[in-house]
Amino acid sequence: SKDIYDSGKKLLQIINEILDVSRIDVGERQLNEGLVKMDGLIKGCLEFLSLKASENNLTITNLTENSIPNIVGEELAIKQVLINLLSNAIKYTPPGGRVTVSHETDGEGCLRISVTDTGIGLDEADIEKALSPFGQIETSLDRTSSGAGLGLTLADALIKLHSGRLELFSQKGVGTTATIVFPPSRVSRSEGSTPQSAHSGRK
């Protein structure tokens, strides 16, 4: 009966992801915005997935600790994106591998948060497939986990709602880096303050 419960839970998750994507497609999804404390959010996501990571004998490194700026955006959406990227990294990295979370502020003032793995890697056709709705990448590591393949489509859509973007860089057999990029208008300069543009009538 645990199997029934588990597959029921998976099905529910898939249905929710499909509903989320279709809501975003028709432009109904509104962001519930506030100041998102990224340090705690990333730690929380890693904690949530720590059991899965240790089961897979993976080393998880968080390089963002105590140094990442906060974001003006929707906490739930950003959490959903990061959990998607992290669980993909964990799922596609063979035992003994590494998953690293890092960040940087680029020359334009965008905040880039990257999840890098030493996983199976993707070629260009795989990347295209991974970013298209329902595109599951078939691999030997997929045996234990199946989904609708909506993870990255949903992550991409949720980041676009924040006027940001999702970038995937991958090499077959080397690993993958998934990066979410937030525009400068979303990056909070200091604790507890919001950037000026957050108060203007931006969508």
C-alpha cells in the first residue's frame, strides 16, 4: 500500500505541474511577491533533498551560504524552481558524484544562481527535449523515477514570470549546469530593503 500511496503522490505532483504550466501559458499565474531571503531558501531546499542525495551517495556543496543577496519575487515559485533543478541534478548524477550550488552577480547586476552536477550530461538535442513540455530524457538512471517531464518547462516559465531566464549548459559524460538568472531589478541590495524598481508599476 506504500507503493499505491507513493504512485498516488507522484500522480498528484504531475497533475499539479501540468496545471501550473497551463496556468502560466494562459497568463493566469500571478506572482505573490515579497522579499525572499535566498540564504534560508537554498538551505531549506537542500535539506528537503538531503535524504535523496545521501541515498545516492552524492556530495552536495553550497557555495552561496551567508553571501547570496535576497530577491524580490515569489518565495514559493523560486523554491519550486530550485527544487526542480536540484532534484534533476541528484537524479541524473551517478553515485559518488557531486552537486554544487553557487551564485554570482554579473557585470549587468543580474544574480545568477547555478546548480552544477557531475552527472550524465546532455547533448544539444537532449537540452532542447528537456526544455520542451513532456520531454523525458531516457537514461539508465531513469529506471526508478518517472514524471511528466515538466520540471524544466515549469522552472523556465516561473523564472520568466520574474523577468529572468533559465540557462542550461551541459556536456555528455561530464555534467550539467543549470543557471537561473534574475534581472538587477529583482536583486535586493541590502537586508530588508527592496530595489526602487520593485515599487514602480512593473508587471
